[in-house]
Amino acid sequence: MPNAQVLVTGATGFIGQHVIVQLLEKGYTVRGTLRSLAKADGVRAAIAAQADASGLELVALDLTSDDGWQDAMAGVQFVQHVASPFPLAQPKDPNELIVPARDGALRALRFAKAAGVSRVVLTSSMAAIGYGLGDNRPKLLDETIWAPTEMVDDHTAYSLSKTIAEKSAWDFIDAEGGLELAVVNPVLVLGPMVGRDTSSSLEVIQQLMTGLIPAYPDFGFGVVDVRDIAELHLLAMESPEAAGERFLGTSDFMHVREIGEAIRAAFPNNSAKVPTRDMPSWLLRILGRFMPSVRPIIPELGRRREGTSAKAQAMLGWAPRSGKDAVVAAAGDLIEKGFV
């Protein structure tokens, strides 16, 4: 199977670059997509620092336009559709995220089918499983659970966009057929960057280390290492049994305090601004009335959104690092590259 050509959308992204590195290391040729070739030299240099990039081609594609997709699919056996909007702040209009996420997924599937691609692996999110459920959220989330496709209290524009995009992809396969689909649903993805393009998901580490989070709110995240999520993408592409399946990619649930304490223990000389106190939930609820950036946190206070990756481990032999290891790797990389 190596030497086959793989199209990877989102070649500037945190996950996408790790997927490209691992594909190149296994002998695949890769065609990576960027919205603009202005970043092509930087992307190639970052990837070449970790893998032989002689088998890498970079092309310009946009999730919102058909231009270039047919040519990009030429000769491709597999597609890793990783690209999707991931904002630092939630937009006022959810369609700013929903439209490119949904239309990009459908565009990738449509052109993949027309080109005779064997399998598409879609990067979805835990958001498409565990958000929007309110008090009906199970204690342990798995791939059998779906977030609703309408905006409710504990949905965000981002989580709704991921839900609608993934649901639209499965609906396309059910209606059109003609190729296989597998989906990876990561939780909060941490770990080291391939280059210097920071990810929105690393913001929690950066903010804890720079004093932008002055105290610990009473909530947390499922955490997973980006290198393990990239490996899960390859397993979902290569494993025959992965066709038609979705895989929740998670390692450990960690409260924000646990994340901060892991940073402090590993990097005591870089932790002067890492908080030591807890933030009262009543204070956050008051702040949420005036600060839109705080509002998505409010439904999470005092609750856990915990998932299991038992399916990926049993079916694909996936064995992720611990959440603590992912946190320490992310913090160490941010320190080394001068971001904190």
C-alpha cells in the first residue's frame, strides 16, 4: 500500500502536518493542500525537517470552491480530509463555520468519488459526539452517540459545524456510495507542532503559561496527543475493518488544574505565570454575562465530558500516549520555539 498517493487537505494545520509526516515516513507520496501557495515554502521546510519531503507536492485548494479539486484528485488512492475551520473565537453567525465545514467535506467526497478514490478519512471531532446533549449527556461518550444538528445551549458554532459536516458526509455515502468513508473524532489535540504554525487547540497551554488564565475554572477536556491522532488517521485509512466506522480519539480526561499542574511539574523554571488558585464558578457565570468568550465555558462548569477510545484500541490496535504526556510535549515545544 505504501507508494500509493494520498491527498491531505489542510497542509498548514496542526493535525494535517503530522499526518503528512507519518505518511511520508511510511513511503506514501503526498499531495497536500493549502488555501494559498504563499505558505508552501514554509510548510515544505517544516515537514522536510522531520521526514523526506521528496514525495510531497503542495497545491492550492479552497473548501468553498470547486476550482482545482479535479486536478488535485488525479492519481490519488486515499484522501485524508483534515481541513476545517477551527476558530479562536466563536462567530456570531454559526454559518461562518458550518458552510465551509459541510461544503468542504461534501466537495472532498464528491471529487474523490469521481476520481475513483478508494477511501476518504474525515477529521471530525468529539464535538460531533458529546455536545448539545445538555443533561442527557452520558457519563461516558462513545461513537454510537450523535450531537444534535440544531443549536442548543451547550452547542457552539464550532461543535455544530463539525456535527453537521460529519452527518452530511455519512448521508452522502449512504445516498451515493462508490467509495469508503472512515471518520476520526478527536478530543482536545495537544503535543508538539511540526513547524511554527500554532493551533487553536494549543491556546489553553499558551494561555496557562502566559497568565491569560489567572485561575483554574472547574471544568476540563478529553486530551490526546497529535502524533497519536495522526497515527489513528493512518490506521483508519489502511485497516480494511475501518471502512464505515467512526473512531473517538481520546486518551485521558484532564481538568484544567491537572493540565496546569503537569506543566508546573515538568517546567518549573517556565511556570511563574501558571495559576495556583481556583476560579469560583459563580464568578465565571457573572463574567459570562458580559464576556462572549466566557459563555461557552458556563455549561461545562462542574461537569465532565469524558469519552472512551476502546473501539479504536480494540479494532485498530491504537495505543495513545497519556494525556499528561501530550500536555508536557505541547508545553515543551512552545517553550523551545519561543511562544511562551
